[in-house]
Amino acid sequence: MSIKFRLTIMSFLQFFVWGAWLITVGNYWFATKQWSGAEFGAIFSTLGISSIIMPAITGIIADKWVNAERLYGVLHILGGLALLYIPQVDNPTTFYYVIFAAMLCYMPTISLSNSVAYNILKSNDFDVVKVFPPIRVWGTIGFIAAMWITNLTDNKASANMFYLSALAAFVLGIYSFTLPKCPPQKLIAEEASMFEKLGLNAFKLFGTYKMALFFLFSMFLGGALQLTNMYGDVYLSEFSKVPEYANSFVVKYSTIIMSISQISETLFILAIPFFLKRFGIKQVMLISMLAWVLRFGLFAYGNPVDGLWMIIMSCIVYGMAFDFFNISGSLFVETTTDSKIRSSAQGLFMMMSNGFGALFGGLLSGIIIDKYFTHDGIRDWHSIWLSFAGYALVIAILFALMFKHKHDPKVVENISH
């Protein structure tokens, strides 16, 4: 079995574990357990908290003491145990702590999977820039496959989604021990301060107006991402409460409809080089923000029959909204930070978007929806999505006015090579 194929299996299972429940957990929470919306927001905040504290800690452990592939395997097995226990939970508070334990194990494996793949590819003399992207695409395919299996087996609102995820986590955990060894590199100097070891020296970038503004907007956009992960499938499924839509394809196969977003994501990645060269980093980030406005706005006016095209278009637009900011944002960090703190700066970018963004987006959206848009247990999805669209539009306008960045085609050309 070739190295590339073995890493492809790892990438596929890495995101299969997540895709089995992330998009559909709302259905389990609201339809099966019938718990409140305010508490549901806290569930997604666990992704943010875990993204803030765990990658740096596990990164230090892998750099200094433990083989990366072994740490990766142990985390997946521990996370699988937490997922396995979730169906036994009968109250939202316990659910929060158990899913938090699962996320503390899972979230650092995203960066660890990249580290393991890079290490193995480099040690086998592969061109990482050329070989890794096709391997990583199979992660998105794994996420989509898990969504389809959950939906087609009629488990989008059942506890079985967690059993499926746990099984994949156990398989991946055991499988990782068969991968080539990735011993500690011990690149962190012994005399380095804990501040430097944790990569926190990049926080001095907040002293620069332009960088501070960029990281702030990264956090706001990170919040927008969680809104569709949290509520997209629930929104489509709740059309079942409207008699004329109750038996529609959208209601029955809501998770498959939502998977169009991930399919779109893989396609828009291919368009990024053209857009970056033509419009520049700032304009591509702005396009992403306007795409979020469309994503939410189309959901607000869509329905499973004559408005089905709007739901489909919303899912297609998601690829542009997600990819354009994440990739152009990482390129902005790459081209504007000192090489000595560049890795830490990239970590800070992810911490602000996937960490603090997910934390505040999860907590606040749950509280706001429960307080202002839920009446007698019925959610006003039209108003919910319009308010999200308004939120994204305000961010886009402020970004266009406040963020100054001159497009230099040569910089983009140099990075692409």
C-alpha cells in the first residue's frame, strides 16, 4: 500500500468522524431530545474553546516528547470513547461536558493530521505542495460521505450518528499506529519561554492596526461559519412542520442537500488562484463576506418547492464564502508577517476564526435565537436568516471601509509558485 494512499485513508477518516454528527446534531438536540436553543449554542462553543487551548498544547507534546502519529491515535481513541457515551446522556448539561471532552480530543487532531502527513511525505521525498492537496480533498469527501450515510440510514436525528462517529474514530485511532513513525523534532529551544513555546509571541501583531483589524474580522467571520453548521440541517428539517412541505425531498434528505455546501467547497478551491491574481487578497476576502450575505439571504427566502433553487444556490455559494476567506486570509498572514513568527501567526489566525469566532458565534446565536426568534417552540427561520445576513453585510461594509491593503500581483504569483 503506497504512502499517499495510506495518508488518503487517514484524511478520509479524519473528517468522516466529524461529518457523522456535526451538521445533524441540531436535529438530535431539538427533535429527539427537545432541549432548548440557548443551551444548544453552548455545544458549538466547545469547538471554539478546544481550538483555542488544545492545538498549541498537543503541538508542544508532539514536538518534544511523543511521536505525532501515536499522540494522534490516542486522541482519536479517547475522543471515540466520549462519542460512544453521548447516547447515554439524558440532560443538556451533561451533554455539554461530554461533547466538550470529545472536542478537546478531536480539534487538535485536525492540525496533527496535517503535521503527520507533512512529516511522512517529506521523509519519503515527496513534493508536499504538489502531493498534499489531493490527499486533503479526500477529507472533505469523507465529511460528505458521513453526512450521506447518516441521512440515508435515517439517522439524522438519532443517537446512531454518535455510534458511527465513534466507530470511525476507533478505526482511525488504531490505524494511526500503523503509519510510519513521526518522532519529536525537538525544534523548540529549551531556553525558550513558555510564551514562545505556546506560539503566543504572535499576539504582538495586535499592536499593528492593520493586523489587529484583520484578526478581528477573522473572528467575526468565524462566527458566521458556525451559524450554518449549527442550524442549516435543523432549518431544512423543520419544513416538516409546514403541511405542504412535510413530505418533500428537502425534508427527507436535508443532510444530503446540506452536503452540496461541502461539494461546492472542493470546487471553489480550484477557482481561488484566478480570483487572487485578478482581484487581490482584500477583494477576495470581501467577496467571501458578500457571499455570506447571499448564503443567509437565500436561506431566508427559500423553501422546498418553488424556492428550492434558492436553497441549492445558498449551498453552492457556501463554497465561495468559506474557502475565499480562509485561504486568502492565510495568504495575507503569509505575506505580511515576519518569517520568525509566521507559523505562530497562522495559528493565531485559526485561533481567532475557529476558536474565538466559534465560541462567541455559538454562545450568542443560541441565546439570541431562543430569546428573540422562538415563539412557543417554533423558530422564525425567515427572520433568523435575515438577521444573520444583516450581520454579514455590516461586517462586509466595515471591512471594505476600514481595511486597507494594496493588491500586488507579483506577491500572489510568487506564493503560487
